[in-house]
Amino acid sequence: MENIKLNIEKAFSFVSKESVYAYEPKVRACMEMLHKGTGKGNDFLGWLNLPSSTTEEFMNEIIAVANDLRSRCEVVVVAGIGGSYLGARAVIDALANSFSWLQPSKNPVIVYAGNNIGEDYLAELTAYLKGKQFGIINISKSGTTTETALAFRILKTQLEEQVGKEEAQKRIVAVTDAAKGALRTLATQEGYKTFVIPDNVGGRFSVLTPVGLLPIAVAGFDIKKLIAGAQKMESVCGEGTAFTENPAAVYAAVRNELYAKGKKIEILVNYNPKLHYIGEWWKQLYGESEGKDLKGIFPAAVDFSTDLHSMGQWIQEGERTIFETVISIKTPNLKMEVPLDKDNLDGLNFLAGKRVDEVNKMAELGTQIAHVDGQVPNLHIEMPLLNEYYIGQLFYFFEKACGISGYLLGVNPFDQPGVEAYKKNMFALLEKPGYEKETEAIKARL
Ligand code: PA5
């Protein structure tokens, strides 16, 4: 079976091959820090061997709980924010039919909550759920995240009103810390089925724990294939692989070299709208891992060719501080040809008989040439197919590269102290008990 492939040739008009390959000893040292647990944030390295340590038995347990929810619910709300929802959403959006919610399906509709504090959003969601057979997967490692807890309080109340406390208890699953946090206390008290987020796996590295696996299984996708793909990459990106054959090592090296040469922004590009949330997941992974100590590549994501008609101008001719990493799917899952039209009023008969993907691939190639000409180095990741197996490979590849890349940059890739600043102010402004001093201080500034 093929693997995802990284090609960095189109970065060499901007940084030399030698300068990238010169990173090898530094990359080796960073990998050793990861594998020996001697680097910063070493109490959060549980993700490193997660694929190979996930047992068949554990996956079966997740699938059994997922099947029970599937049998009870036509809609399942996944409540979580950041690392507690982006990975699941990335897989579900990538693999689900783009119009699945508009047509009958054997799979429950998956909707999301707890990732914003929009009153309109929550009001519309609760209106949609009225009279529907729904369930909730509530995901929060800390168990105290305001966005998620607030949405869960509203949804739990509605569910209990609609189906009674006893049935609601069967339709709520909590994924949280083994012992700490309000969600753990609540789940124990209410008797919910729970899954544990391991202590040593941070939110943005948690997609291959029940955080991602449970919603993905509920949505009807094969978590065993996802884990199998990740397992494959765990071995490909392991210490036994030569530097040039290890895509995580090479990606970490080239992006750090580009950064050192002034490329401060990386855009993750896709040519398939189904990958939009892979971009969102990736932004969190790299943004939270590297953006600290006044350093770090700014991670952005775009959907092409859609965004070529909006961001394309900036990318082609704006400040030359950008490089791009393209995820390209080699073969689409479905087939669609451009029809011949006898009148050819739209002038498109030159495309007749071609697959739509051929047009897409030429858009991709044309863009690559234009961007490289415009001083935008291009890194290319080819996925043979869009399925669970290759998404599993992609996840692990990006996670491993992120750990190496963060160490190359000299930061702790596994903490996120900056995320707390807004929370402290919000709690002070909302006069949360325990924040009296902060409330007084912040009010004096208003
Ligand atoms: O990566 C992280 O740690 C964060 O983005 C968290 O995933 C996010 O803040 C949600 O936290 P929690 O799972 O504790 O609700």
C-alpha cells in the first residue's frame, strides 16, 4: 500500500537543498528528545506511541458505545472546542457526503456545539433539536471550559425535558480527565458513560484518543483504519528511518529553514472543500504549539480554488513572507466527467470528456507554477485517496513533524499558556467567584 508523500522540490528555488539537509543532526537531536522524553513539555508525549498502543479491544469498546448512540439518536451533538472537537470534525467533514444532512442516511446527523458563545447559534441549534431524537458527546479534558460547559448545560436540560432523565443518561457520553474537573464530577453523579483523555496527551494531539475516535465512530467511519494509517506513519516517521525518507523530519526541517529565511506565514492549502476542517485542525496544532516566546510561523489555511478568487491576489503579489503546503488528493473517490454540449455556448467543449478532477489538477499545477514564480515556496503532500487510512497517516505525520519543529524552534510545543489570558479577563468581567481581585483590577481599566 502507498503512503502519503511529501515533496519539497518546489521550495528549493528559495532555500537550498543543502541548507535543508543540514538540519539532519538537529532534527535527530529533537527526535531523541521526543523519544527519550528529555525535552520541554515531556509530560505531554503520550501521543507519540498512541497509534501502536491503541488496542483492538479498546477500539471495540468505543465502537460498541458509538453503536448504542447510533441506535438511539438521529442527531448527535459533539460538544467541545479546540482540540476537543477539531480532529473529529476534520475526519467527519472529509469523509461524509457533502449533502448528508439533506438526505436520509443510516448515520446520525452530527452537529457541533460548545465551540463558540453565539447566542443565535445556540438558539438555532436548540430549535433544530426540538422534537428530534438526539444525544450528546460532551468532550472537555479540563472539564471546565466555559464554551463547552455552557452549551452542555443548555443541551442537557433540553434533552432531559424531551426524553426524561433516565433515557437522557443513556444518550450522553462524556470524554474527560480520569479524575479532575467539573465534567468528571457531573458524569459520575449523573452516571454517564465516560471515556478518559490520557493525562499525557494534550488537546490538540488528542484526535486519536476517544476525543476523536468516538464521534468519528458515531458518524459511521472506520476508526480501525484511521488508527492503522497512524500506526503506519508512526513507523515511517520513527527513529529507525533515514532523514530523507522521514517526511516528518524533512517537513520540520524545511519549514524551519523557510522561517529562518523570512517566510513567517505558512498557508495549508487544499483543493477539495472536504478538507476545510483538516486545515482548521492543523492551524490549532501548529499555532498553539509554536506561537510563543515571540516566535513561530503564523499558520493559516485556504481552500483552493475557492480562495484563489479572494486570497489569491495577496498570495501572488502581497508581502513575500509566505510559503504554502498543499495537500493534494491523487484520485477522487467518485467520478464526474464534463459533458459535451452541442451548442457550446459557454465555450467549454474543450473540456468535454475530461474528469472534473483533471481540471482541478491543472488549476493546482498552474497555481503552483505561478506561486513559485511569485516567490511562494511550495511544499506538496500527496494523499493517494481520501479515506480513514490516509487521514490517519496525515494526522500522525503532522503531529510528529510539529513536535520536532517546535523543538527546532526552541519552544515548548506542548503547552499553551497564552490561551489563558482571555479567560482570566472574561471570568473577571463576568464576576466569577474566586476572581474578585481580577474583577476589581479590570473594572478600574474600563
Ligand atoms: O489544545 C488545547 O489544549 C486546547 O485547545 C484545548 O483543546 C481546548 O481549549 C479545549 O480544552 P478542554 O478540552 O479542556 O475543554
